[in-house]
Amino acid sequence: MTLIFSGNDFKYELESVVKLFIPATLFDIHFDIKPEYFSNDFCFIRRKKGKKETYLYTVCKIDTKTYKKSQSILNSSHNYDGECEMILARLLFNCLTALTGESAKWGILTGVRPVKRVNKMLDSGMSKQDIEKELSEKFLCEKSKIDIAYKTAITQRRLLKDMSGKSFSLYISIPFCPSRCSYCSFVSQSVESSINLIPEYIDRLCDEIAYTADMILGKGLTLDTIYFGGGTPTSLEANQLEKIMKAISRHFDLSALREYTVEAGRADTITREKLEVIKFCGADRVSINPQTMNDSVLKAIGRRHTVKQFVESFKLAKEVGFKSINTDLIAGLPTDTVESFKNTTEEIIALEPENVTVHTLSIKRAADLNRSSGTVIDNPAEQMVDYASQRLIERGYNPYYLYRQKNMLENLENIGWSKPNKESLYNIYIMEENQSIIALGAGASTKLVAKDGNLKRIFNYKFPLEYIKHFDLMLEKKNEAKEFIEQNIL
């Protein structure tokens, strides 16, 4: 597929629209070349400015079929470039819908945070009816997606009103796993291959914890939530987890802490001793993730645990006394079926976890799976997601955070569901970008939110070895965070 841009440079947004219909493809990009030079499939996207009006025009060819759409706009229009880009996106969307027969239910909302847009609309005073109209007419969203985005935003607003303007969250990266799942693209290394790195990594992480706490000491900031992610934090031994968690409690003031989560994602890493250490050190929420309740699917994706192990781990976490447990499910996994996924949903609901996160499979370039796999492409993920959503609503769960990813099957989304008053604050903050999150460890990304809403991101070294090797240089970068906090947050 060739994309030709004429009279405009709206490549990023319009390429994203094309990817809704033609995913996981590398496009040939050209500027200001006539489409007749190309015999293969193409999308021609043109802006031609006249004396009073601008002519906007899209032509798309797929196989032997061609479809055209056009519209004009006054040159004096408010936000001229933005309106041109928006109109071209709609024209392109309509052309590709006609040619492919595919439905992209989120319309031209190609960003990963559609609920953030709904929250901004609510902040501006728009009514539910106004929001529904704008998302439908301007962004071409279907009603089912508008409804779930609106419900999610309403759930969040009750929680966000209690957030302090000078609060922050802490993310701790543990980039180790017992093995790599075939769909995974996160920065992680298997414990088997990196066992010699782990002790030094923990030492450096504890040093970074101490350094960061000193950096913000006396700034008037309060620590709101803590989240251990990865990787799989429970890949570490109980004493190693304890060392990190005690370093946090020793250096940070936890008196205002409202939530403390440790991902215990893989059942093959969970023991009673680890759970008791996590609970004793202050965590009140864990995430234990089966992804599926089908042993053959677990085997197909490279997870080295069984459904039985997951159920035992879940019940063990309940016995230890965690007040909130999250379980992750993935719709669209290779070899899974609609019936199997329905069974997974029912078995999870029967366990009554406080949170259920329903992900849609997204195949990233760094993952072992790829989009050429028929077992992935042909999997009816939408039916799976719709079933889970319906059943969770029936059982009293509410959507509380939602996000999208590139290369996601059927242009779907990930939705976090919660029992009433059991929502994860950290998950809302990370998605809605309304609280600063200071991230520590290899691959961690700090996200600082200024008083005016602007963001600054500061990235740690990606892999454990380079994190250890360049640790002193990395600490110097922490001064960027200190300066930004002093100038833009306090």
C-alpha cells in the first residue's frame, strides 16, 4: 500500500487511520506525486488551497476498486490546519470503509486514551448528549464505544475529585520473568538467563529509591500510590522483594498512601512466603493473571503454569488477606475459541475478584507472535470482548479505565472492570495522565504532569545490564525531574 500526501503533511494521523483497516503493514510514503504513477494499492490525500476555499480530496484504490470523497473548507476557518486534518481523516475513513467493508467502531479516534478526551469534554461543561453527538458526527465513533467511554469517565470522576494537586505515584520496575510469553513486548529478561544480574540490580534499585526520595524531600509532595510492575515482580525471591519494599518504606513517607499494588502476574512465581512478605510490607492489592482458563492456550502462548496453579494462587492471596485482587484476561489468544473464552470469563467471575482487566491481543514488533499467524488473525476477539463486557456488567462490575494499543485485534480496546469502590487509582492515573508518576528501575518511564497539564517524560536505561552499567549517569538525569517539579508542579 502506497500513501501519497499532496499539499499537506498530516502523515502521522492519517497513516493511523489507514492502519485501522490495513494493520501491521509497512506503507510506502510519498509526497506531492500524482497517483497515476502507481499501479498498486494506494491512498491519495490532497489539500489544494484556493483564493477563498480549500479543496480536500481523498482517492483510495484497493485491488481493482477505487473510491473517492471530497469536501471544501473556508480558508478563514478557525483552527484551519486542525480542521483540514480532521476532514481528511473522515474522508479517508469513509473511503476505506466502503472499499474494505470493515467496521472501525472507534472511528477516527486513533489515540490510545479515548476516555481522556471524554473527560476534557465533561470538564468543558458538555452534556452527555453533546458528547455523544460530537463523538458520533465529528469522530465517527459507534454508539457502543461512546457508551463505554462515557461510563468509564463517569466512574473516574468520582475518584479524581479526591486527588491532591501535589500528590504523586511511584512505579517500581522489576524486569524479570520466569519465561517470555509469546505475545509480550515488555522489557523483561528470564530469571534463568539473568540470575547473576538480579542481586546487583536490586542493590542499584534500592540506591535509586534512596536518591529519588532525597530529591523530592521537603517539596511538599505526598505519595499517593505505589505500583510494582514488570516483568513479573514475584520472579524475585521473598527476601529480595522484602529488601526493595523496606527500602521504599524507609525512604518515603507512606502515611498518606491510598493504594499499594504488586503484580504477582504468573502463578508459577507465587508462594505463600512471597505473598506474606508483600502483605507485611504494606501492599494491599495484587494482580494474579491467568490470561486464559484453558491449559492448552496457556501452553500455546508459553506460560509455564496451569489453570489449577492459578486458582490455588488466587485462593492463597485471599487467605493471606489482600483486600483487592486483579485478574487479567486476553481476548484473541492463539488457539483460543469463543466458547473457551466464555468459559474463562465464567470461571473468573465465579472467583469474584475485585478487578478484572479484559485485554485484547495486540501483536507488537518485539513479540514472538506476528500478524501473519492465521490463528491470530482469524480469532473472533470482538465476540469475546463483547461477551465479557456483558457478563461483567450483569455481575455488578463497572468500567473504570480504558486504553487502546497499536496492532490490536479488530481495533478493540483494553478495559479495566471493578466492583464498586474497588477501582485501582494507579491505573486511572497512568491512563488519564493527571498525576505525576515517578518511575524507578530498568525500562521505567517517569511522567511528570505540570500545573498547566503539560507533560515531561524521563526515561531510565532500558535493559537491566545497561541500567547497572550506567547507573551514575542515569542518576544525573534525575536532576531533570527535580528541576521540572520545582518549576512546574510546586
